[in-house]
Amino acid sequence: MKASKLSRAVRRGIFFWLAIFSFISARHWILSYSSNPPTECAGAPGDSCQGVSGGSCIVCHSNAGPTSNSSDLTLSGLTSYRPDQDYSITLSISNDAGGNNGLEITTLRAGNNSHADAGSWKSPGANTAVTGNYWLHNAANTATSFSVTWTAPAGGSGVIRFYGAVNKGGAAANGNIHLKNWDIYELPTITAMSLNAAATGQAVTISGTAFGAIPSTVSFNGVYAGYSSWSDVSITAIVPESATSGNVTVINSTGASNEKLFMVLNSSSAPTAPTLTAIALSTTSIKWRWDDQSTVSTFSVISSTGPDPLSNLPGSTTYWIESNLSPATAYSRYVRAQNNAGFADSSTKTAATADSAAAVANNTAATISAADDPLTTLSIPAGALGGDGTVLISLAPLTRPLAVSTSSINTANDSLASSQKLVSSTLREFLAYVNGEIKTNGFNAHVTISIPYPDTDGDGYVDSVTPSLRAGRLALYGLNETSRQWEAVESSVNLAVKTISAPVGHFSVYAIAGSPASTNLNPLLVFPNPFRPGSGSSQDASGITFRHLTQEATLRIYSITGEIVRTLEKTSAEGDQKFWDAKNEAGQDAASGVYFYSVENSNDEIQTGKLAIIR
């Protein structure tokens, strides 16, 4: 009997403690997530809250069950979205019964129930936190509204569905569970237009996202347009006859897109032929440029081999940079200007990528050699360019011009005196960019150019030139791009290396030329004339050279009043030229002004002329 009573007492004790432990365990299970709930408890498809597929707060909070699409929950601050935009949203709870409230929300793409490309959370407000794709409460509290920032996904994501589960009030945080979802639609977005200016009746392709299905509309500054094709990402619209310049907008059942400015051209005549120019930018790129025309809707750059455009550009553009080209290669292009009344083509222009390109730091002296011709060199003193820059070289500007027109070179060649011979293989073009702009003005210090002449057999005469040119009589000539004439530059011959070198004040096209020995004073070459010391131009030198003289000659310089300024005697040892340092008999600099000269040879032949000094 005693044993039986003891057994019952033991059993009662065991049951008592089991009940106590069960209560504690259950209460712990019920409240353990009141402040830090697990994810996948928003009631969204695929959620597995505590192992319950499609589960929500109900697995952690005791109540009779959830209320779906509860009217007690509202989401504000967001009815539709534009791609990649931030939205500040608020979840509010109404008809609160008191006690602690909690929430968990996630987003899915409605089309595939995927968290990917469904937006993201940031900047959670008080009592909330962000974990992965879920926004949830992190502290038991009595708040009835919660805030967060949502970043919309990229364009083309479509409808984003928000799924929310809320534990609303009640004792011990075990109030009623409310579930709700909201569909947030993507607004149409224009990302690009094939034209930003066109005439009425012309087709314009509008690219973007979420344009939706027909029926939807395109508005040109408030005037609805027809279209020839429509998809979710592309519309080909026709500029309406009554349209005026203003914003283009796509409108569908979701709302209106962003706006793109568009100009309506009212042209009654076809464009005029553009003027096309070109300039090399590097060994792999060329900039094609043309004049602006207000009535043009489209410019197309077309290869001379055609017919398809290499690029179609809006009528507001005036240049196109063609990249990824081959070095030392000539390219021929023309430009077509077009509007609704017709089109006109420019003449074909040829330009080439550079043979060589080298960066030059302003504060450092540099010596640059052409990649395929190391004897073609530039010696650039520090500071000569006036800024950091890039120097380009073409070894054949007649066929591979960088910037200078080949017609200018040909005109200068045709203007040479019959006794002057240009060595065409020595043509070189030099171009400099400083701080991204072409260096057009003079250098701060002279740059020395060296160009080789051909004499493979070493006989002292230029190869393949008839009549023959003696190397010692060669000189460097620069192209005057304004007058389209070759101008002699004070230069020196290096017979050992077979180069001609000269300090120059600016870049252009340079070449080597010479003439056979003269038996009389014709033709006499005087350079530079005018003489402008210190100007930094091609007329800047250490003095004035008289070339194509006979073996012996007397040179006299007179003032404009006829007074003798200087007499110089030339001997056969001096070759065919005589140098005057622009000083008078007393060794003083001759003043600025006009001077006369006479040259008399041993046969009593006399030639006269004028020269000018500008100081």
C-alpha cells in the first residue's frame, strides 16, 4: 500500500514537472521570434517558414489562422515604378487591437515568382531590418506603421508583387495574422530614340522597356502619333503632321513614360551637300567633321565602297569619331544629309590613321622617331608645345593624310619652279594635339625636324631623280597651307647620316627639295622673305639665305634710300648659297623695313630684288 502511494506520488511529481517544462518550452517556442523572426515567413509562393510550405507568422504565433488580403494593411508611397529608382514606402496597420505588432515582407517578379530582379531593400526604419530579399521586424513593439526604402529593379522586370505577413496586436504578441499582396506595375521607360530631330511624316524608332501591348499611345508634344510597329521594347512611330517641337512620351494603361526632347523640322527643300573634313586622332581613330544644317534630320557617314551607313547620327551632330581602325591606313568616307524632302551627299574625303603617335610631357624634352622610319625624327625642347600633348606622324601624306588636304600638296608641287625638284618620297606630315586640341599656333621654342633622303649607293646624289640632285645642295621645305606654296626653311645636310634637319616654328607637311647647280643667277631663291626673327613662324631664322648662286658672286644689300647696308662675297667653297646675318657693315642688326639686293656674277650678270625685315 505504501509502495502504491509512493508510486502515485512519484507519478504526480513527474507529471507536474513535465507540465511545467512543457509550458516553458511552448512559451519559448511561441515567443522566440517576436524580435528576430526567420525569413521565408511572408506567405509568398516558395516560402518555407519553419518548414511549413507557404507558411507565415502563424507557425510561430498562436492564433486561429491568417486573414488573407486583409483590408487592415495598406502599402503607401508606391503604386508603380520606374527602373532603378528609389521609393520610400510605408506599411500601415489599421484597427489595431493593442499589443505588439510585427511584419515580414518580400518581393517576387509576378511573371516567374523569382526574387531575382524583383528590387531590393535599404534604409530600414525603426524596429525593422533587412535580411536578403526580406524586410522584417526586429523588435517587439506597438508601432502601427513601418518604413523602408525600396530600389526598383532594372527595366523589363515587369510586375513586382509584394507579399506581406503581419502579426497584429494581441496578448504576448500572439494577435491575428494578416496576409496581403500588392501588384506594382512597371511604368514605360524611353531609353533612346533613333532621331532627336525629324520632319513630319518621318519614322522614328523609340527604344525602351515596358511599353506594353497595343492599344497604347505615343505623344509628340501632346499630339498622338501613328506607328508602324510596336513591341514591349521598341516602337516605330511616325511624326504627326501637326506635331511641334517638345517632349515625346509613351503612355499605356500603367501610366506615362519619362519624356525625351524632340525637334520637329519644317523643311520645304532637301539639304545642301555638307562640307566634309577629317583629321587623324591616333594610330587607330579618325574624326570626320561636317558643317551644321538646321533642316537636316539625319547625318549618315558612309564608306566610299558603300552602300550601308557606318553610322546614322541625329541632325544636331557635326562630327563622328571612327575607332578601332588599322594604323597607317587610309580611309575614304562621305556624309549624307537627309530630311523628309530628300538628301545630299558631300564629296568623298580621304584621311588616314597615323604611322606613329607619341605622348609628350610639357616639362620634359623628347625625341620622337617614326615607327617605320627611325631617321624621321622630332627633337622637342621642354615647354615647346605649351602643354602635355600627343604628336602624330604620317610618312606618306599624299596617300595617308592626317589633316592637310592632299590638293594643297599637289598645288604646291605644281607651283615649283622648273629647276626645283621635290623628292616625293621624303614628304612627311606632323600633327600635335595639346590638351586635347590641335596645336595651330607657333611653338614656344623651335622643334627640330630631321628627314632622310634616299642615297642607297652612297654616291652623294639623290636616288631616282632626273636631272640628278647633289645631296649637298638639298634643303628642307615646308608647306604654307594658306598660299599652297612650298617655302624653303633654313636647314643643314648631314652627308654621313643622309638627313636634312631644320628648326621649325610649327607643324605641317615638310619635304626635301633641291636643284641642279646653276650656271647663271636664275632662278634665285631668297628665304625667309619677309624675315621675322623671334616670331616662331616659318619666317623665323638666324638670317637670310640666298640660294642658287653661281660659283662666285657679289651680294649687295641697299636701304630703300639706296645706301649700301652690306656687301658679301661668295666663293666656290660655299656651294650655291650665301648667308646674310641681317646685320649692317658695323655689325648692328638691320632695322625693320624694305631692302633692295643685287647679285652680280663673274660674267657681269646682275639680278635684283626686294626683301623685308620685320622685328
